[in-house]
Amino acid sequence: MLLSLPALKKSDTDTASECDKVEDPPEPPEPPTAAHDPALEQQRTAADLKESCKKAFQKSRRNIHTEQCGPSMANETLKKKEDKVLVPKSSFKDIITGKNINYQDLKMQHSVLYQAYTKLLAEAQQLRTDNEKLRNSLQSDFSKLSYRFLKWDAKQIRFLTGLPSVAFDWLLSRIEYNVIRVHPEFKAEDHLLIVLMKLKMGLCDDDLGYRFRMSGEIITAICQTWIPTLAVLLSPLIEWQSDDVIHKSKPDIFKTKFRKCCCFLDCVEFAVATPKGATKHVKYFVSTTPAGAISFLAPGFNRSVSEQQALKMSGFFELFKTPSQILASRTFAIKEELAKIRVTLHTPARGFTADSAVWSHVNVVLGWWKDFGIFQTAVPASYEEMMNDVVMACAALTNLKMSLVPNVVKNQKRKRKRKDAV
């Protein structure tokens, strides 16, 4: 028997057009006791029609989405949905009550969470290890001396090396490409810093090794490699100057009685330790201009060689071309040799004289070269064969310092202001 369906209302039509937004209708209640109820049959027919409309609409919508986005994007969408439902979750209420629990789902969840926990634990342990390595490396860098931590402290560089920062950088540019690095982990500036500290402060090799965190043998190897090269590269700084240059750079205190003075002559003996434990003395003749620059340095001679013979062998007497004067802090037995080349030797008189300022200036200039720490005690036996290079390097480094002339001029201006004020 064909039942006549009543006309669908407008609300039913809207429901059919927007069936994708409507949730599934609730399940119908239990059928009444009557076997064939016309009202119940009518409700069931309407529900079946609504369900078929919803399925047809969803299918058409899925086909349109596939045509627009392509099969690849549709597959990705399905894959994402599969990823989301890869591990089904039991409801929180079921877990609390203990009913309808899917233990297989819980087992899968536990496995996934345990894998994530294990991975995070390994990453945390790796971060702890890296952090500890960086901390130890940072502590090690700060515990050892390095030029990297000193280059911004000009005062400290001058104290350790005796040179201003500008002179250190200039010297580094001259030597870093002419000598090998003995310790590959240390840069060229650290090698140069070690050598200059050895010469200026006179520290033993083990002391320098403790400061730079290396063995004393490596410090000795660095100094034995770099000092000869340093002496060769800096030897042109020790040059005999012409009379015109000396006169222009001469302080005013020399332009009266000692206007023809061209240099200060001195002889210094340095003690050197021998491999057998004994100590020998080597003497060196050096001359300095009135401005404070070392202009002549003779190689080392034994004590048995006389002053006249040593200077004659070094070629000192051949440097004078015009009549000149030489100042010396003590008497040398070379007056006859100097008289032949029209050179006069002056030594300071006893007691206070009008020339005291001149002799004070001479002692200060000569003291620059003698003040290197490596000369304050016996030079180690490991440096015996390179003693001439050590002395040459120290003399050339002395010429890299600022001249005393500006200080002398300032002192003279102060004295004149005082006299004018009086």
C-alpha cells in the first residue's frame, strides 16, 4: 500500500540543503507495542530520506574537493586524518570508571609517549654534555694567558712587553709570515707575546709555560725559533746616523758644550750559564745617540779581549768621518785610537757639575737597553749559542720605544717658565 507523504515543509527543505552542518539525528525511541503504527512508519520514512540526502550531499562535496585540489592534496588530507586517528584514545570518563577501556589503544599510546620521552631524555643529556664542554673550554681560556684577552689593554701590553700596542702590531705584521708557529694551537701573536715577555721580564721557561698552559720545553722551542728571526728582521733599526740627523734630533742641553757629540759609548758584560753549570761573561760595546737610539752594537767578546782590540775588530773607528765627540760613563783605553780619527772622549767629572743634566740623560738612555729582564740574571744555558741574537733583539726593541727628546724639551720649557715667573 503506497502511503501518501505529506508535503515537505520549508524547514525540512533547508535541513536537506544544509545536511552537512546537521549532526546525525538521534536514534528513534523504542517502538510502541503496536505492530503497525502509521505515525511511526511516517517518521521512519522521513528519517531514511534525510539520511540518504545527507550521504549524497557529502559524496558530491567530496568529488568537488577532489576535482579542485587534485588527488595528491586529497590523499594528504586523508593521510592527516589517518595520522590523527593513528592512536585512538579512550574517553577520559571510561578510564575513570574503568568501563569500556580499550587496552590495545592504551598500549599504543604508552608506546608512542615512551618513545617521545626517550628522545627528549637523550636530547637533554646531549645538551648537558655540550654545556659542560663549553663551560670547561671557557674556564680553560680564561685560566691561561693569551693575547686575545690583552689586546684591548694597552697598559698591560706595555708592562709585559715593553712596547706600545701600535709597535706590537707593527712588529707582528713584520714577523708572522717569516717564521713558523711551533705550537699549532697558538696564534702568531701569542708566540710573539711569549718571546717579548721572555726578553722584557726575564721569566724562566717553566714560569711562562705555566702562564700559557704549556710545557717549558715548548716555550724554549718557541724562543729558540723566534728570537733569531726577530734579530734579523729588526737589525736594520740599528743604524749609524749622519751628523745632520744627529744634530737635528739632539736635545738643547747638548748644543752648548757638547754640540759635536755624536754618541754615548758603553760596554756591558752579561753573564751566561753553560751546560756544565759554570758561568761565563760576555761583553758588548754599544753606542747611543743623544736622542736615545742605539746606533751601533758590536758582537760579544770574551773578557780576555781588550777594549781597543774589540772596537777595532767591530769596525767602530771606521764610522767617524768628521771631528766628533764621544761621551762615556767610564774611561776607555782607546784615546790614542780616537785621536787618530779626530774624536774626543769625554767622561763625567767627580761631584756635581754644570753638566749633571747631560750625564743623567746619558745614564737614562743607556739604561733602556740594560733594563731588559733577561739580562738581570745569568742567561740560561739553552740560549748560550744565540746570545748575540738575544742582545741584538733587545737593542732593536729599544729603538721602538719613544725618544727621550720630547721629555727633555718639556723639562726645559718648565724650567724657563719658572725663571720667567721669578
